[in-house]
Amino acid sequence: SKPSADNLRSPICCIMGHVDTGKTKLLDCIRRTNVQEGEAGGITQQIGATYFPAENIRERTKELKEDATLRVPGLLVIDTPGHESFANLRSRGSGLCDIAILVVDIMHGLEPQTIESLNLLKMRNTNFIIALNKVDRLYGWKTCPDGPIVKTMKQQSNDVQNEFKMRVKDIINQFQMEGLNTELYYKNKKMGETLSIVPTSAISGEGVPDLLLLLVLWTQQKTMVERFMFSNRVQCTVLEIKVIEGLGTTIDVVLVNGVLHEKDQIVVCGMQGPIVTTIRALLTPHPMKELRIKGSYVHHKEIKAAQGIKITGQGLEHAIPGTALYVVGPDGDLDDAKEAAMEDMNSVMSRIDKSGEGVCVQASTLGSLEALLEFLKSPAVNIPVSGISIGPVHKKDVVKASVMLEKRKEYATILAFDVKVTPEASALADEMGVKILIADIIYHLFDQFKAYIDHIKE
Ligand code: GDP
Ligand code: MG
């Protein structure tokens, strides 16, 4: 079938912004769940995808605009751990996300990671809108749960309205300094040239209907809609590998375009080369639940993009998160698919220090590994890396790291980012004198490593 505006896939949206601006809370608010309070230090370090069906969006935006035409089947929202992972999540060479929400705290304005996110969005040419969050923190704010923002503003005192205007003006100026024109969305006459700002509260829900409706209507505009035309060419990215009771090893993927079927032959990237297997089951969580939350699953014969999907199949335990999944069609070439699947991995392998001296690093996804390598390479950090791995730290990883004991003791170290260490590996490391540093925030690894080197030198 030819791509057409009558057959659209769901847009994929990333939430970005400085830490603590309310990215997770905003998703919680849309979903009416509470993921945020279950997280390590409140910081999102794993990637989650949530599918919001159009019916749900309609329900949420009824008060704002009853007769809105929703042509996309829904919205798939990805809550990224931070800008690094977003930058490194790819789907066949292009970015995984179609559009983004940049969250800014109205009380803080633009912060360092806001600027970094902005630069990434510019680099990737990703369209985005700004959620100006935490409006409920304006002094004297009168709560109107889930209220459309214009209606809500009218009910605020003059003081609140004035503080709001002043802060918005200030933030528009800050964006101007970054070379960007921005305007409150309901005053924005030139969407496309001028970025829209939607004031929100993730706690009481004001402005959230506006955010949802704007996202959907915007993706349906002439200039954007082509991107969301459904195509049969499969575009799919592996997010996570998980062992689930009763299912065995599963992979969580984002299907960006195309259709996946039960029994499809697929190829994914593995540490030891391409993995060729068959899809045993295609599962989705119930709509509105997040992929990373446990629960029962819905089985499918086939699934159409865009969706977050759990796949079961033999051999998937060696798949590498953050890489593309390929389907070998009836007339497809298996060797081509294998080669394509290994491309991302080869590019990461090329970053390892050629001298053979350096620490070992281990991370949960190819994206987080890339982010960690990038960080360790930066001039301010500058820690050489001799080996990499993805997934939990096992005994074999300790043995690999122990090679450095003879050369440079401080490099006989494993920097473990957001991964588990098996008890056997931990015991062996103690025995051999290999240091394992564990953290789920990248820069904490650096602090720990610095402290360890100082300790050795004493
Ligand atoms: P993230 O790091 O961007 O994902 O931020 P979180 O969603 O974890 O939120 C950080 C903190 O800000 C938490 O304590 C939230 O409860 C709080 N928060 C988030 N959104 C709002 C909001 O709209 N209003 C208020 N008052 N607090 C918020
Ligand atoms: Mg978060």
C-alpha cells in the first residue's frame, strides 16, 4: 500500500530537559500512575515507552476542544533517562523520536541540561514544543485540576497573573539568547517558525490537556504529516533485554514503522555477532501502562507501528539494547540483514583505546555505553578504556579486567553503569584485587574512580 495521509502511524515523542523539571511526573500525570516515586533518587535511568491511544487523548482534551479531529491512532511517548540516551537511540541511522517535549521549570528557567537538550534537538533537526512546568508553584496559585490553561489563568489573582507574565517574558528572552523564537502556544501565530510554550502543572494537571492536544494537532499538520504516513518497511529499535517469569528472556522494542508478525525471522545485534531468530510471541502491556511496569500482557498475531512491544524468541538474551532490529522478508537477504545489524556495534568497538591499557566499562544499553564512553573521553575526565561489555557483570568480566593488574593496577577496574554484579563476580573481584565501581548516575562513576585512584596512591 502507498503511504497516504489516511493511514498514519502514531508519532513517537521524547521528553527531555534538565533534571527535576518534572519529565517523569508529567508522564505520570498523563497516565495517572506513579512511576516517579519508585525511581532511584527520582532520576530516570531506564527507558520506558508509553502508548497513549487517541480515545484517551480525546477524553483528556474534551473540555478544551470537544470536536478536535484526531487522525493519528495515538501517541507513543518515550521517557528518556537523559539527553545522552536520546542522542544514542537510533533507528536505522535516524533518530528514534519524531518530536519532543522540552520541559522547563517555570521557577528556574533555562538550565545547563536544557541547553544541552536544545543543542541535541537542533543537531537532530527534531521538532519540539516547550512545557513550562510547575505553574502551580506560582505564589497564590489556585488549583483547577486538569484545567485547560487559558481558562485556568483567568481564575488566578492579578498577582499570580503578573508573576506568570513576568516569568514567561523572562524565559522567552532566555530562549532568544539561544537563537530561538518562542511564544505561549495560544498566542503563537507562526507555528514552525516560532516554538510553542505550553504552561503545565504535572501535579494538578493544569495545561496537560493543552499539551496533549497541541502535540496531536501539530503532528497532523501538512508540513509534518508525511513523516507519519505508515510504511511497510520495518523500523525497530531494541530498548531493553529482560528476563520475565513465565516468558524467559524477552526484548522490549520500539516499532517505529512497519508491521511485525508472530513467526517473522528477525536479526538483532549481539555481543558475539548477529543473532538470527524467530519471533515467538508479540506482547504489549495494556494501553496506558508503561512497558517497564510488570503486569499481564496482551498477545498479538501482528502489530502495526508505532508501538512499544515485548518480543520473546530463542537466543535473544545476547541482544544489545539500543540497536536496530531487522526483519528478513520472504525475498530478503539474510546476509544483508546481518551486516546491517552489526553496524552500530562496530562503531562503538572502534572507540576503545588501541593501546590496550585502560579500565573496563559495562552498561545496560548500547546507548548508555556510548554515553559513558563519550563521558570518559571528554578532556575533563579522560579515563582510557580497554574493554566494554553490556549487561550484568559476570566472572568472565572480572577475569578480563584482571589483566591490567600486571600493567597498571588502577585500571584493573570495572565501571559498572546501571547494571547488576553477580555475587560470584563480586567475590572473585575481591579475591583477585579487581575493583568494581557501581553507579546508576554517570558522573558518580567518575567521582568514585577519582577517589579510588587517590586511595591507591596513598
Ligand atoms: P525529572 O527529573 O524531570 O523526571 O523530574 P521528576 O518528574 O522526577 O520531578 C522532580 C520533582 O519535581 C519531584 O519531586 C516532583 O514531584 C516535582 N514536580 C514535578 N512536576 C511538578 C509540578 O508541576 N509542580 C510541582 N509543584 N512539583 C512538580
Ligand atoms: Mg525522570
